[in-house]
Amino acid sequence: MRDRYQITERLDHGGMAEVFRGVAESMEGFKKAVAIKRILPNLTKNPKFISMFLDEARLSLFLQHANIVQVFDISKTPDNAYFLVMEYVDGCNLKALIERSKQKGRRIEVAHTIYMIMECCKALNYAHNVENPETGEPLGIVHRDISPPNILLSKNGEVKLVDFGLAKANSQIESTDPGVVKGKFSYLSPEAASGLDVDHRADIFAVGIILWEMFTGRRLFFGETDYQTVELVRQARVPSIAALNPEIEPDLEAVVRKALAREADDRYQSAADLADALAQYLFSRRMKVTSRDIQTLVRDTQMEMMRKRSAEPKESLIDALINDEIGKMTSLVEGEEQPQQGANGAEGSMSLDPSAFVDTSGWADQLQSQQQPARREPRQRPTRPPLNKPGRGNPPTPAPGELASLEQMLEGGDRTGLHGKAEAKKLNWTLIIIVMIVLMGGAAAAVVLLMT
């Protein structure tokens, strides 16, 4: 089965990809909203990155969970542009929700924070333990990039994780691609920051960072440079939460500190254990929170996002360029990079199954420069000595090359404008001759004729 895709709007962009909302239409006419993410061109030039990306992206196809954004397909174009088509989540991400709360001058309520993180833990526990449906062997999936932008919240109060597997490919980017992971260092685990092998407990540490930041309203590991940030992560020194937010009780801070233990063996050994500890705190304090509470927060944030988006200039030409490229996508899941023939025989027609999601910005700038016509530099004419000294109101005498080109244009048949000027010049001389014949007689006229 194959689908045809068309984008409807740009949603977000980051250091690795740009995300668009789109519509997948099947051969039978059924339509479904999807999210389409295009990997940045500078990353696709790195064979090591592409290899890791494809391996990990295929793993994400196995994930089927209510708290994980479903990946439908992985596609590419003949120009080696890679796309992920995935489930579209109508809402916002956790980063936007946090920023909206700061804009209103308050933190997200403790109970709401705990509920959202518990939902994340459900997704992580499933992914960490999922098995290959064919062999029954554990897949050993680790997200490696748990951060607020990768936690999506729907307008119905659902919490979904996105971008499973892509972070491992991201870690393989060579030093020739600087700045791609900038900003992600803040959510590394100490073992990852030290270059050691990581397992599922690295995700638990990242969840602990998010809890600390949501409870305090501050960044935990954030230096002036990437190097400083990595050093802060390696040391894993965690300031007191209660000192920054008196609402946080010691029991709750103890849960966060255990998740943020520097040594992986001292942390919660599973995402389920962390979720249970958070649930125990909620129940012991008789705190009631449901998806309905999250729904209210998301819809307020979504309205603010829509207001800002409506004020931005429309990018119809960029959309057209992307739609044209999307029309050449070939599924790597169905055909394993075998090009498909479209109705007109063109190579690389659309995959009819949707694919995954990801996070871009440099590409938008490239497309923006492509859509603007090249700026013409003013024509530089060669300097030349004047053949005569023009007076006021008289144009300078054209150079010999210009006279030659003028004669060629007239003889070549394109006489628009120029032919009329030549005829006017002849008419002026004819009038002069007639006047001189009348006033000065035939001798004067003869002299003029010789001059002409």
C-alpha cells in the first residue's frame, strides 16, 4: 500500500531536521494527518550518521505504545534527502509548555509535573524492555535524547515521547558537523558525558534532570560553553530543590536525587521503579490529577503558539519546494531503497505508508535563499576616453563596441525602439537640408550634403 503526502504547514525546526504537518492520502482516498520530518542536508553527507540513523530508525518501527509517537515509514528521495513520516500529535511539546508557564510568571504545578513524567516513564519502560516480535530477543532500545522538546503533549492531555533511536545516530556525528547537538548536552548522563557506554539508566538520569528543572524553574546543567556544560554533567552536582522551591517536600526531592545519582547503579534501575516512586508520593498526599488537567494546560499553550504563528510570514514557496521533494520520496521500509516508478514513469514516487518524526533550521535558511532571485550586480561598463566633449543635454558619444552592437541589432531584425530613433535622425537632417537650400541656395546645400 502506498500513500501520497502533502504538507500543510511548518511546525518546528531544530539542529537536525525540520518538521511539517502533512496529509497522507491513500489510493482509496482516505486521508490522515501526519508529521513529516526532513533530515538536514549537511547531516545526510555523513555516511556514518546515515547508517546509524537508518538502523535506529528501523528499530523505532517496532514500538507500539500509547505514550510513544508511532513511526510509519522512513523514506528518501533520489537526491538523498531523508524523511520520517509519523503520527501527528495535535498539541505542543513540553518545552513550549514550560516557556508558556514562565511567560505567565509561574511554575507548572507539582502534581501536573509528576503526572506527565509518570506517563513518560511508562513509555520508557516499554521501550527499554520491548522484544523483537520475530525472535523474541530484547531490542535494547535506549532513547538517549530525553529532553523537553521530545516530550509531546496532545490537546486531549496525552503524553507521548518522540525520536526514539535518532539520538544514537546523533552521537555519531563527526567533529566536522559542529553545533548539531548543541543544547542537548544539558540532558546527558555522566557516563555519556564521559564517553562511556550507556544503557537504559541514562534515560532515567535525563528524566531526573527534567523533574529538577520543572520543580525549580531553572536549568540544572547549563554552562556558558558546551565544554562547561559537559563538565557540569560529569560532576553531577545537584543543588537543593527545596532551597529554590519551598513547595517541594523532602520525600519528593529524595526521589529526584535518586534519579540523578552520579553512578548508574545508585539510580532507579528501571523507569517503572521511578514511576512507582512518583505515584506513591501522589497517592500519599492525596493529589488528584488526570489527563483533563494536562488538556487545559496544552490548549492554553497551543492558542498562544497559533497566535504567534499567524503573525509570521507565510512561506508558500518553501512549502512548494518541499512538496515537490516529498513527491519523490521512496519508502526504505517497503523497498529497501529500491526506487519506485510513478504514474509518469518518474523515479522515486511517494511511499504510501507514513514514517517518523524528528527535530531543524539551517535548511530553512537554504530554502529561503533558493526562493529569492539572485541579486544582480550593477553592470560595469569599461572606461574609455570620450570621443567628443558632450555639452549640457547632449549624451556622450557611444564607444565603438556599442556602435557595432547597435548596427548588428538593427541588421538582425530586432529594431524595436532603435529603428524609430534612426528614422527620426534622418528626418532631422532632411529638414536641415531643405531650410539651407531655401536660405543659402544650392551651394550651401551641396556643402551640407557632402558633410552628411
